[in-house]
Amino acid sequence: MRVAVVDESASRAAVIREGLQAFDDCEIFVVTERHGLIARIGEIAPDIVLIDLGNPSRDVLEEYFAVSRALARPIAMFVDESDADAVTASIDAGVSSYVVDGLAPHRIRPILDLAVKRFNAFAQLHSDLAEAQGKVAERESIDRAKRILMDSRGLTEPQAYAELRKAAMDKGCRIAQIAAALVTAHSLMGGT
Amino acid sequence: MAAELTIGFLPLVDACLPILAREHGFAEAEGLSLRLVRDMSWATVLDRLLYGHSDAAHLVAPLAIATTLGRGRPAQPLSVPFILGLNGNAITLTRDLADKVCPPGRLGDPRVVGTTFAAYAKRSAATGKRLRFGVVHRYSSHNYMLRYWLAASGLRPDHDVEIVTIAPPYCADALEANEVDGICVGEPWNSVAVERGAGRIVLATAQIWRRGVEKVLALREPVLADRREEIEALVRALVATARQFVDPANWEANAAILARPEYLDGSAELIRRAISDQLLLTQGSATVHFPDFMFQYREAANFPWVSQAQWLYTQMVRWEGSGYSAADAAKAAGVFRPDVYRSALIGTDEPLPSASSKVEGSLSQITAVGTQQGTITLESNSFFDGRSFDPHDLAGYLAALP
């Protein structure tokens, strides 16, 4: 089976490809470039097209499937629209699939399931990364806020931290938020 | 507890009403909490709507009808209780092509530009190069308005010229790379192309049909049935928002809200221009004021006239070559739900027309119309070629079209 993975995110496409390589009967084509997308799909002549839901080119692709005479076989949306669970899982994961009409469901289903899993894994990876980056940024702004308090009020580091913590508790918000506000205020007041 | 409604949208200026209903508290005042979900293609907006990720969606009007009729995928009945806006699109050509068919400095006359363009397009096709247009979706008002203009100008779309689908964010790129010779798209994407020097705006779609239906609020019919009261509250909230939206005093602030990263993620300046009917036709020139470029409130603009759904159905038949079907026409007409709009607003100070259908394009001057409550005057709603559309005779209308 020929599977085209259309994704402008090359790293996500790589994650999907790696997963699909587990299937012996799959030949995988990754398309990350939007220029000439339709021509490329025409050349690949895929049995299954996987495309992320966030891709602006989905309308272009659907148009092509609907009107094109270039593909010998029509392509239908999703493997089986009556399988609501599968469809919901795939929308939740953020992937849509187009499958050549008449392909046996038992051949397609594992591929789509795997694509959904891989999309989810990738999303998880991204949110973990974003969280980790957020934590680093928060730590930096807390350090800067402490430094501002230490310089301007002659506090020790533990005292500066205690001040931030107290302000956070009084205001009912997180220390990182107080720190960010302090850093912003300081720079507005001409500090560096 | 406020009832929560999730609304899907594409980052276009005419997604303004649901966004501002949330931001200005008009939804909250009606006991609703709106969650807005931004997507990048109509296919995804529709998927979310059909599979329950969203309760309602900002949608190109013809797509609501196509979905109900099962074009392209299994049929699912959609309902439209509210029109999010009329017009607001433009035709932008590459600068070379624009210079050949339209004098600079102002919007063209659709008849004159049409005739000149048709002659040029035919010559070009004869030498083996068909001119190519990009529209945002096969089932879009952009596609139908463009085709209406081309056909009335003596061209056969799909034969003399090519029309392809392009995602709005890529329109400027496509013009720049000469992948297309023209685009018909909503704002801010014409202005983005102009600012980049990729093209010149030659016509507004409001010049093709002065009061053409554009985006709608669509939801699944069963959702409307289940949550009727909440949807009526949403209609009231959107009407209140529309009234606020067209007041010039609010343009600056509204443009700033719409420009935010979570909404249009674009330039507040370009958005403000669109909502104040100011168009920059060419890079480096002064803006031109074109009244009613976008049309979000006056003249009962938000009222879902059944005749407008029927007109869209005739265009679908016209360009698909699928043949007129009385049963499909009835289904298409049933998508627009003036009954819901009425019951949401009866007893408020919002004017309601007494009819639910009208002859489209029949008015060339200001006319008072009969109302159920309040007063409504309609201005010109003509098609540029002088035809009018009588919803009592769809087949006759279709037969008489070029």
C-alpha cells in the first residue's frame, strides 16, 4: 500500500513515517513542501493520504480528490464514516485520512490507528517540551526578580525569595507570575 | 451557570461577530459562555462541527448547503439561523494583468473590466495559456461570485479560464509566484497581497452582487433542535454585537481585538481598513473608500433570507452540471432558518421583515419593506448584469443564465 503523509512539520512527519515502517506492506511518502502538493500527490498515486488537521492545504486536497480525473480511483474521506469512534479519535489526535475507495477496512484500520497514536505521541512530546521550556523561562524570571530585590533593597537571596513568595500568597497567584510582573515593572522604570 | 457553546472559525475578518460577542460580553449578557476554536481550513472547521467538537461554526454559506445535500461526503443536515455577513471579498489580479484590464487609481467597473478581461483571457487561452484564478473553496461565495462575473462577461469558467482552490494564507504567495493570475478571497488576504506588491485589487464582490450572502453561522440540525433556547440567545448576542460592530466609534478597538494571536493573528491596520470599508488597491497608494464593502448589520443583513439559500443552490447546480432537482432545492431552502431568527428576536427592538424570501437583485433604489416589527429600508441589492432572481422560478432562472 502506498501511504502519503502530508505534513508541513517535518519532525512530526518523521515520527509518523517511523511508526508506519513497522508495516511490511506499506510504502511511505512524506510531503512537507506545499508548493506543487497536488502534482506530487498525483505522482505518488497513494492508496491512503494522511494530513494534519491544522494544514491549510486540506481544502485544496479535498478539492483535488473531488474533481480530479488524475487519480484512476476515487478517494473517500475517512475509512468508514459510520465508525464514529475512529473518526473522533482521529479528530482528537489532529489527523485526517483519505483512503482509496474499496480498500479492505482490515488493512487500513491498523495504519490509521497507528497514525492516531503517533499524532498523539507527538502532541504529548510537544506539550512536554513547551512545559519544560516554560519552566526554564520561569526559573530565569524568578532569578532576575530576586536579583532586582537584592540590588534595590539590599536583601539576601533567601529574603528576596521569601518576599516574592509572600507577595504571591497575598495575591493568590504563582511566584513566577509575581516575578514576571516585577521584571516587567522594573524594565518599564528604566531598569535593566 | 452560563451555557457553554463552542464555535469554530477561520482567521478572517468576517469571523468578527462571534469573537466580539465573547470579547464585549454580549454573549455573557445572554447567559452564554463562548469558546472559540480557530482552524486553518474549512474542511477542519466542518469536521469539528460534524463530529461534535464544536456546536456551531463560521462557515462559507454554500458549504452549509453542500453538506446538507451530501456533496463530497455523506449528507448531514445543517441549519443556519443567522447570517454573519454579506460580501467583504475582492478580486485581486497580478499587477501586470490588472494593468491590462483595469485603469489604476480606483475599483474597476465590473462590466468594463469584465469585457476587457474576457477578451484578454480568450486571447491568452487561444495561445495555450488559460488564465488561472484561485478561490478559497469550491463551495464558497467567492467561487460563485467570481463565476457569475466571468460568465456574465462572456467567458466560460472551466473552459476559457481555470479556477482552482487555494488556502487564503497562501493566496499572496501564489500571486507572487505566478501560480495564479488572480484571486477571489476575503480580507485581510487581498490587502496582504497588495501590501506585498503581489497584486492589485480590481473589484469588490459587492460590485458583482450588491448584497450577496457570505458567511453564515451553521450548526447541525439536531443541535439546533436540542439547544434551541441557547441558540436563540446566541442570535440575540450576535445581533447586539453586529450593532456595535458597525459603529465607527468602535472600529479601532475591534480591529485591535481581532488582530490578536488567538484570533486572526494579523495586522490590526489591515483589519481596521476592511471593517471601515477602506481599500488599499495598489501598494504605496492612498486607500479608497468603498461603502458597504463588508456588510454586517444594516437592512436586516443578518436575517437568513430563504431566497439567498435558493440562489446559492442554483449556482451549485449551474457549475456542477448536476441538473436541477426540486427535492434538493427544497432541502437547500430549508437550511436557512428565518423562523429561528424571528423567534429569537420577536418582542425586541430589532426590526424583522414580514417576508422570509424576496426577489434578489430587484431593488435599484431605497425601498421600505413590510415588517413584522420595526422598520426596514433596503438599498440597492442588484446584480451587476441587471438580472434578478425570483425564488419562485429557480428552473426558469437557471435556464436564462448564460
